Amino acid sequence: MATKTAKTGKSSKSRKAKSSGKAHRSKAVESQVSMRQAARDRQQRRHRQVIYLNDQEWAAVRLYTDKFKVKSRSALFRESVLMRIISVLDDCQPTLF
């Protein structure tokens, strides 16, 4: 026999039936969830890099971010550094002749 809870007044049997319906997912939904989790794991940044700037460099960064309304300085630094690295690596590719 189902018992009633004090707060909701609903029986425990009806609560179990509702929760079991939410817990059951189709295989297509599970595969989408696992694909999203895999993509998130690949994109997660795990390696921390700290840089120090002198007063003039910091003033230049602040001027740039204020002028161009940059919301994320870390994204600015990351994109700038990686663009420089990629361009140098492209120029230094080995040649056959």
C-alpha cells in the first residue's frame, strides 16, 4: 500500500512512477549527451599559463580593451598568441628542395 508524504500529500507510488519516466532515456538522447560530453572534454582548458606585464604593457592592454570594448582579456591573449604561433609555424614548414 502506498504511503502519503507530509509535505506534498502525494503517495510514494505516484512519485516513483514519475521519476522513473524521467530517468529512462532513449539511446539517441544518450548518444547525443555522450557526444556533447566528449566535445566538452576535448575543449576544456587544463593547462594554466601566467604572464606578467610591466606598467607600460598593462596600460597598452587596458587602452586597447577599453577602446575596442573587449570583454575577455584572456580570450584576447589566447587568440593573439595562438595566431602568432600558427603564422610562425606556417612560415617554417620543411621544404623538399
